[in-house]
Amino acid sequence: MPTHTAPEFIKRSNLSDTLGYLEVHKHTLQHSRYPNVFGLGDSTNLPVSKTEAAVFSQFPVVVHNLENLLNARDVVAG
């Protein structure tokens, strides 16, 4: 059974929130303090279920926003 939590290296890093999850903006999936970091799935602090279906819907948002970031465009809500 999956643990539905962030790995230890995230929990111990500056990337985590106070509960140990990767701290991302809930609409863009971009890290709150490090603009070149994006996250999805169980490791994030997103207020959604920790399921494969949630990751499936998050993936296109991350891809789109990574492309925007690499092409000097604004990161947008998915």
C-alpha cells in the first residue's frame, strides 16, 4: 500500500511545508518559493486525493507550465 506522503529527502529539505510535503501552488503546481521546481502527486501539499487519477490530471498542468517557464512565458493555472 502506498504511503501517500513525500519522500524523506523532500521532508528534510527547504522544499517542504511544515507537514513535510512539497510546497506548490494549488493551481500552477509551481513551488511557492523556487520557481524552477514543480510537483505533482503524493509528495505535494495539494488539497486533493492522493490517487493515480489526481496525478493524471496534474501531469498536463506541469508539462504546460514547464514549457511556459522554459520559453519565458507566464506560468498559468491549469
